[in-house]
Amino acid sequence: MSCQSSGAGAARRRERGAAAVWLMIILVPVLFGLIGFAVDLGILYSVKGELKTAANAMALAAAQRLIGTDASAPAASAEALLTVESSSGFGNRYYFHAVPIGQDSGGVVSELAAPAFYATAADAISSGVSPGSEVPSAQAKYVRVTVTGQTRLLFWSFLPIVSDRNLPVLATAVGGISAPLCQACGIEPFSVGAVDANELTDFGFLPGTVYSLYYLCTTGAGAVTPPTLAGATASVGYLLLNRFDANALVLPDESSQAFRDGAGGLPGNANSAQACFTVNNPETLWPSATVARCGATVAATVTAALCGLDARFETTAPSACANIGNIDTLSSIYQPDTDPASYDIYTDYAGNGRRIVTVPVVDALSGTAAMTPLGFRQFLLEPAQGATGLDPADSYGRFRAMYIGSVAPLKQGSFAGCTQAAGPGKVVLHQ
């Protein structure tokens, strides 16, 4: 009886062993298949990430150049390509299979489609299902970038159902203007008073109108009202808001700081503003940029700020700027706009945006009381009539500028803290 039981047990063990062998024979290929799938999937996601990173960078770079002119779309396309080009030595920041995007890597190819431009984010995002929604350059606010690459399958390429070892991978990115900002950073500390504080789109300014901006002055006996500059339609006063940084260690003198602010450098951190202006946050006058009687020469700080504005047109500082600290060095740092010409129509402007200034629009200008920013709007600086730049020596602190509204994206800012019906935004990714 015991011998029979022992034989039966051995038989069962042999059967279980055989079953285990067969199970291993069946499971090993399955396990290898799953491992192969995981490896190929990881490679696929890695490649997708490489392409997406490049597409995002290209979209952000291109969108920064969409400033509402006929030349902005071509400039945006060129800027996008600079992100990945390899000829200058400054691009080529994004790679695909260890070579620059757009080049062949041993038969694995990546391609860049020409950027497409749209008026709305919705059109840019849904362009694949809504063809024909692209717009002319001057209307473009959003850009769609498409990068196509290939990944070479390792394990799954051995399956009979796979006909091509190279699997195509597509990455898209949409960049463009954000909602209006409540806090604008890195903008110019020039402020203008609202012509109509109840009109929230342009605050009473007329788009396309060339204004003669003069430094606010007091009227009274013997005062001379600042005349409107030739080539301008109307006169508008402005003031220089306080952005003097008394704790600055590099180029600390007031004149060089005012110059840098006018030239498009980073304003100081007076009043803990950290180089930013915020809607509804009171601002005060730059202390030394005092308001004088109309007809008297403006303060030296105002002249220095005008010299900075003039640096957007020319590299040689006018003689009126000679007393600014380190003016020779500063003049070489801030390069002029690529297009210094005068225009009657903003969309004809073909420059790089250096002549566009973004200023706080305040409730009312005051040389003594606090001023409350209502929003931010933009002007295109115009050269003095018959000249190649501004005239910083103008005793009224005058210069010409075309009101253009909210066409160009800002470098940085925040949306929190207010509700804005209109105004400039910053460049963000929308997809």
C-alpha cells in the first residue's frame, strides 16, 4: 500500500514539474515581450519629451516677436529657428538623438514645420481640425510650432506586424499672449495720465495718433505752455515715477539709473516695487525729477531718462548726455532698434521692438500726491522730425510717440490682484 502511494506521489511531482516547465516556456516570451514593450514605450516617451521641449522653446521665442506689425511673423519664424540652429554657435540648444533638431541622425530624421500664426488661442490649438484659420502677420497673437521626429523600436520591431522599425513621433506647442497683466515688470517708469479714466480699452488715447509728450509743469504768471512738437497731433503730459535705487552697488549714481530705465534696462527697487508696477498700487514722483514752472528747463534726471530713450535710436549719445555717469559704457551696452524710421501707420514698423515703451497709465499726474496706476499701455517712440533720434536737450522734456495700445507682449508680470478689461500680457504656453 505504501509503495503504491509513493509511486503516485512521484508521478504527481513529475506532472507538476512538467507543468512548471511548460509554464516557464510560455511565460518567458511573454515576460520578455512585456519588458520589450516597457523599454520601447520609455524610449517613445523620452523622444516625445525631447521634441516637446524644443517645440515649447520655439513657440515661446516666436511669440515674443509677435508685436502686431507686418514684419512680426517673419521675425517670429526666424526667432523660432534660432532656438535650434547650429550655424551661429549660439543656437543648437535642443538635441534629438544627439544631433541638432532638423538634421539626420543615421537614418532617424527630425523635421521642423514652418510656424503657423493665429489671432486666437482656440484657433491655434484646434488648427488641426480647423484648417484655414491662419491670419496675416499684423493680426497674429499666437504661434503653433510642430516638430516631427522618429524613434527606432528595439524589441517590437521584431514582430511580424511591424513593417517599419522607425516610428514617427509628433510634438506641437502653442505660444502666445496671456490675459492682461495686473503687475508689469521691467517696464519704463514714465507715466501718463488717463485722458478718460472711464474708457477702459485705451483710457481715451487714440490708436495710431502721434502725441507730443512733455514733462508735466506748472502754469501761472509767466509760464509758457509746452508747444506741440512738429508732426504730432496733440500734447500729453508725463512724469518720471520713482525707481531710484539708493542701495545699488553697480553704477549707483542717479543719472546712470535714469538712463538705464529710459534705455530699457531693469528699473530699480524703490518702494519695494522690485522693478514692477502694479495696478491700484500708489506710486510717487522720482524725488529729483521735480515739476517746475512751464518754460523752465526740466530736471537733469529727466534729461538722463530721455538720453536713455534716445539710445533706442542711435549708439552715439548726444552732447546733452555728456554728464551722465559712465555714458560711454552705457551707450555701448544698449543697442538701438533695427528700424529707426518714422511711421504714420504702426503696422509698417519693421523693427525689433526696442522702440516700444510700456508705461503705467495713472488716474492723474501729480508732482506732490500719490498716483494710482489704472493699467499699462504702449507707445512707439518716434524720432524728432528731420532727425535720427530724440532731442534729450529739449527744455520741456518733449518727445514724440505713437499710441499703439496693447500690441506687444511684456517680459514678465502677474495676473493676480485686479480685473483688467484690456492691456498687454506676457508670453505663455497655451498647449
